[in-house]
Amino acid sequence: MKKHLPLIGSCILLLLASCSTEELTPLDDSSSDLTSELADRTRLLSIQEINEFIDNSFETKGYFDWSEATTRVLWSAAVHGEEMLTIGYGPEGASFRERGSNQYADIKDNIIDVISNTSGTSRKSLKVLEDDTFNYIDVEVTSYVTVEALRKVDNIRYLEPNAYSFYEIKTKEGPTQRSAGCDMSASNLNSNDFSIVSPGAYVSWTFDRHNIPQAWAQSTGQGITVGVIDTGISPNQPKLNNEFNTDGSVSSRTVEKYGTYIDSPWWWSNNIDGPDDRCGHGTSMTATVAAPRNNDQQALGVAYNCNLISYRGTADVVLNDYHERKGVSNALKALANRSDVKIISMSIGYPWGIGNVRDAVRYAHNRGKLIFAAGGTSTALTNWYPVIFPANMSECVAVTGVRDLSNGSYDQCNNCHDGSQIEFTVIMERQNDTSRMGVTLGFYAGDNAYIGGSSVATATTAGIAALVWSVHPGWSREQVLQKMRQSAELYNNPSNNYGYGNIDALQAVQ
């Protein structure tokens, strides 16, 4: 059950509120009022106070990290967040181990002992979820003393209240309850926003700006498998289900659908919610990558002959919920463990880093996967906000959207984030009409839709990577990425905010 976070738009909205944060004074053992000081220090902060602390960090530092929170903030957030902490353990950089390995077991056991001893709860009675690959545990924590003790334990990489989902992302108009990036409605397309290729498929005008149709003469993505982690695939869109192999698509390619998201208020629940999209965003992303070349006046994908694996890891594009974070982490692990998967596309994220997702990204990267992630999309009031997580990780290739400017210069698309971590851009909007974005399949049979922002820019770039890898199936991730860089407009003079810029797909497959 997605809870508590007001959202708007196709990705993350953030307006940093000015506020003051209470500083916790050191405890003076000689104080005559020791009991009073201790009581004040361990007073449970309200959700409002926690959010003010987070806002203040963004305002003063430009970022937020739980490792820099006071013990009281961390403990209070854990208590409000279903009394749970996610604890990453092991030496710095030890995000994962081989499955079945007992490496770092002593460290993990020591952490559980500390929690048991400081909380007065037996090990047997503690709620603990362990992972067979990643070095983290999700564990019940109720006591301030427990959190205080954990912060002194060696070989803990992070402590995060992963079920704290009360942080309010703000807009000028105030909080909004609309789920982020979710839209299942169809669009009435302007005839100037698509062309038609045989046997009758619509090609988004944005594809033309990157010479993608010209590249199809040499590559259509055949033989390459792309994994998309998002909100799933609509069961009502046959082009991504039983009609995945139709018309101009090869009959041997496959589409697979899985779910790792759990729609539950209880963090220890294991009731996976299935692969079907209930938002619309995942359907748009998978369609942008791999929708078939069809004869039904519907949009096709960049790599319309590639294999597709969809994971419903999240309810919408903002990873604010414990089960979304866990779902994305588990989806990354599953795709990383498949030798046939070359590319992973994630048009999802959050304003600050999430430890168990970070561990999973590193695991997938370690297994040679080429990971594309969205740089972020928000409101006109907050499009100065930097590149979001996980796109800001060095293991990810960050992508954002830009406008179709006649003078050849670069300008971010409406509300798209840019910054030094961006590697590639995709043209997403008309110069003078931000409502006319990329064209893709809709949620229901027969529907097409407009969709833009860094989300679809990321899916488009993942599709281009599939075109390149299909031409050179023996290449490594680094070779494919380097070819894409060399085929981009700004290769010889990368931009501080737009990286290598727009890719020429035709040049990339030659």
C-alpha cells in the first residue's frame, strides 16, 4: 500500500523549505538535571520535526543523508517508519557476497546481538529479514538506546529507516495526492508528431531527431535482452503481451513479466503483488524500448526486435515506500543473475540515496550490466534540483531530456534535471510546445500517448544501446558505452550539465 507521500508529475518534485533544526546538546554527566536532559534527548520527534530536519539539510547542504542525521532523528524516523531499520553491514564497499556464502556472518550476528541486548528482546522474538546476496538486514528497532549503540558498532555501512515514507515533497500550490508519473489516459496525437513506417506503425518525432529510423536498416535490437524495472506492463495492452511478436517483429523474441513489489502496510510481508501495471508509467517505458513494429497505427519501440523483461518493482516512480525500495533491489538482483540480460533501464528514483538499492545497483554493475537511470523530472519551481538517485551513482548512466531547439544548443526539457552526472540527453519536447512530447503506446488496446521527461529519455537511450549491442553481440558493456559516447554530438567537448548530449543512433550502429 503506497502511503503518505504527496506527489505530482512524471518523477520527483522537491521544494526545499526554509526551517530551523534543533541542535542536540551533548549530555553533561555532571549536570544536576541529568534525568531531564536524558528525557529530552530521547523524546520522540514528530513527523513534522523530522521533515524539518531533512528540509534544513537540503537547504544548507544541497543534499540529505541519514548518516548525517542525529541519533534522535534517526531513531524517531525508524519508530514512525514501522519500527524498522535497514542495516548495511560489512567493510566499506562490501555491498554483496556470493549467494550461500557465510562471509560477514559474524558481523551480522553481532549486530543482532546488540539490538537484542539493548532492547531487551530475545533474538528469537526479533523481527529480522535477511538477504541471501546483499549485506543488509531489515530489523525491528524500538529503543533509542539501540540506535545509539548501533552507531558505535564497527562494520556497519549504513543505518536507514527504510519504511519512513512521510517526507512531504512540496510544490508552490502545496502538497498534492496524485501518484507520481501515473497516467493511464490516451492522447489525441498531432499528425506532425509521428511518421508511419511499414506495415503501419507510428514513429515518434523524437526518434527522427536521433536518426533511430535510419539505424533500423542495420539493427533492430534482435538477440539483445533489456530489463526494465518500473511499475510493470498493462495486461490491457496486447502489443506488450500476446501481440508482442507481430507484423514487422521477429517471431522468436520474448517478453517476460515479473513482480517484486509487495502492496502491504507491513514491512515483513512477503505477499508479492504481481507483474501488472496499475500506474501506466511502466507500460510507457517498456513500450518505448520494445513495442513491436505493427500494422495498427500504434507506436513502436526503439529496439522493436529485442527481448524484454519487465519487473514491477514499484507502485509509481518515486521510491519513498519500503516495499518499493525492496522491490527494486530484488528486481536488480534477479536481472543481474541472468546471463542473457545486457541492459537495465530504470526511470525511477528518489532525492537521496537508498542503501539497499545502492547495494543492488553495484551488484548488477559487477555482473556487467549496462544500467541506465533517469536524471529526474520535477516542477518548473524545482528543476534546479540536482540529478536524483540512483542516476547519480557512478555505476549508472544518467540520462535527461532536452528541448528541440532550432539553433542546435541545449536546454533542459520542461522540469528535467541536469547536472554533472548526466551522460546523455534525448530530445523530448518541441521548442514552443512542452505538451507535445514523445509518442508511445498507451495503457489500453489501440491507445497511443504522449510522454516526456527524463523517464522516457532513459528508456529511449536503453533502446539505442540495444541497437548497438545487437550489431556487436560480443562487445563488453564498456565498448558499447564508448561507441554511444563517440556517436553523441558533444563527444569532443562534453557539457557540464548535459554530458555527451544527443546520440546519433545511425552513427552508433555503423
